[in-house]
Amino acid sequence: MSAATSASDRDVLAEEGFKRRIAVERKRTERSKEPFLLMLLEAGDSQGASRNRKALDSMMSALLPATRETDVIGWYKDHAAIGVMFTGLAATDRGSILTTILNRVSTALRAELTFDQFGQISISFHFFPDDWDYDKTGRPGNLTLYPDLESAENGKRFVLSVKRAMDVAGSSLLLVLCMPLFAAIAICIKASSRGPIFFKQHRVGQYGRRFTFLKFRSMYVNNDHSVHKEYVKKLIAGTAERISLNGNSEGVYKLANDSRITTIGKFLRRTSLDELPQLLNVLWGDMSLVGPRPPIPYELAAYETWHRRRLLEVKPGITGLWQVSGRNRVTFDDMVRLDLNYATSWSPWLDFKILMRTPGAVIKGAY
């Protein structure tokens, strides 16, 4: 890393502009595969706000000549936290990158700050693409790298409350109306095979939050999921082949003749009736009536970086733009693009249109 030639030529971005650049850098990294590093610096609060602000201004003066012109510097929090994005990094050992940057920054700060000021500094580092812990529950995404999402949510509080009201009202009404159907399906499942009525599975929701996903059980118990896991990897990688079912020459991206599925399970899947228990997930707030389908953790582990965006913008849903626009007939990348299109163009009217189109999509055939 070579230092910038002149600190006076550098622009220090305000909080809004800096956070916008983080979003831009994330998208650039998704295309280029070149990671970036976000460094945040804060002064301790033991000396009072005015002295902290003076220390932060001194830190900013020290950082400008110590970083490259291609690095982005600004306020992550206005006069409370400094942010520096180190861009164009090689995808090599992160430890050596951190050591190099930390040594350079520490040397520059020691030269500018008093001993007490330097001792109060808090420095944190955040790499993008960030590591997602696929094997544990919780929130695997590092939201420090996604400050624009919080701002977007704050600006959409009213419309999000409308969406939530639609979810609660719609799921409550459908649960009441479908009670007889729930009972009939439960009897058929218990009569046809050994095992529970409901299938429970960990799925990944918005921001990487895990939740227990419900379906009517359509498979025999104690199955080996390795076949599905391998197929999903091929599907996400774009190497899966279309399978022709029921004389459909167009073919679908789906496991064919899955021996794990029971006789009643085949009917439930073909009619999408196995999805009805997810109305409870909607009522509990884990899902929405309309949104992207929530992935299984091992599916998320196979995602490209840009695929993750489908989990960040909106809650997962029972139905969505993908389901009514081709479902298993479109590639995985096209499905993600449909999900992202939905996230950016969402409105109550769009949800209503998708809900009205869903029965027709089911009748056409949910393989």
C-alpha cells in the first residue's frame, strides 16, 4: 500500500455519503470478486463529547495522509465514528492485510495524538464479503457492512407496517378458513405413513436470522438429505439440468422421482398444500405472505456473494414473484433476480397482484 500524495486533495465524506459508498462497494465486490476492508475508529467517551470530537478530528487529520487516494474515508457516524474503506485488495491472507494496515494506521495516529487519546481509541475491522456462520442459529450477516439497509427500513416504516398488517390479517383469515382442510390433511398423513404431521426445518430468514420453518410432512421419516444437498449445489452453480416431468418437454429444475416422498406427499407437493402451515410462520412474524423463499442453511453456504442480497431486503414469503413467473422452470440466478426485483419494487398493490396470481400458478402445476 502506498500513501496518498496529498491530504488536501482528499474528500472526507459525510455520514450519508459514506454509507452510500459502502453499498456501492458491496455491489462492486460482488462483480469483481475483490474484497474490501471497512475500518471503524471511535474515541473513548471518558473525556467528554467536546474532547472526543477534538480527538476524532486529529485522528482524521492523521488518517488522510496515511491512506491511499483510492481508499474512501468519511464519517460512519457523524463526528462519532470514522470509517475508512480499503478497496482493491487482493483476495489473499486477511491476517497479513490487517497487520499491514493496523501498523500503518497506528504509526500515523501515535504521531498525531497524545498518549491518553491514543489509549482511548477503539478500532474494528470488517471484511466484505463477510463470513456467514451457516451451522449456527442467530444472525450470520455483519450488519455493520449494511448500514444502508437500516436507513431504508427507517424510511419505509409506514409501508412495512402496512405489509405486516396485511400478513397478520391474511394469515389469520386463511388459518380459520383452512381449519377443516388442515384436519383432513393431518388424518391422511398419519394414515399413510409413520411420523409426525408437520415437518420442521431450520431456514434462513431476513438478515440471516434462523427460524423453524413448518410444512405438512410429505416425506418418509429419517431420510438422507445428501441427494437434495448435491442437487442444490448444482442448481446454484448453474450446472443442473432440466428434468422433463409428465411429458412436459420444457422441463423443470427439480429432483425427479424422489423416493423419499410419500404417496400423499406427492399430492400435497403437486398442489402446494404442504405449504399451508407456513401461515403460522407468517402470523409469528418469521415470514410474509409474499417474498423470497427462505433457504436451508446448506443452500446459503453455496450462494455467490450477490445471491445473499435476496435475504437482506425483505422477509421471506410463502409465495412470490418467482412462484408466479415460472417457478421451477427458471434458473437459480433468474430466481434471485426476480427476488431482487420484487424487493426494489415492492408495494401493497404488487403483493395483492401476486397473491391473486398464485392460485393460477398452482393449478398450472407445482412440480
